[in-house]
Amino acid sequence: MGSRSNMHCWEIMQCINPDECPAKRNPAEQCWEIASDPGDYRKANNICRDCIVYMLKGDNSILSQQEIETILAQKLPPKMLKKLKEDN
């Protein structure tokens, strides 16, 4: 797993209402880049730095690959975890 994952953030996060998500409306841009807009509350709260999507896809994760895989194994349904592993 890692930055090569083709899964979108709303798939990884299992969003309840992804159609209202700015990241889904602009899938070519990483969600943390969208959240870096100066008017976005997530930037002010540094939410992305602690987000599993950022840790999985970003370049500067403080977690090891094993730690990321453990978190994802607890968060994702087995079918989604398998797809994520196949992307790499």
C-alpha cells in the first residue's frame, strides 16, 4: 500500500454521503489539497495530518506501512481492503 493506491478518500473513509464531498466533485485533486484552501476549517485544525487517507497517500507519514495496514484492516471491510492491496 502507499501513495500508489487508486482508492479515493471517500472509499477509504466509507463516507456516508460522498456526493456532497468536495473531493468527490474534484477527484483529480488530493483531498488534503482541497482542504488546504485558506477558507477551509480543516486546514486551521490540521485535520489532514492525522487522517488515514493522508497517511496512506501522502509522502510524509509518521506511521510505518505495517501500522497503516493495521489501521486500515480495522476500518475497511475485507472486500475494500483486498482492493486496496491489489492497487499496489
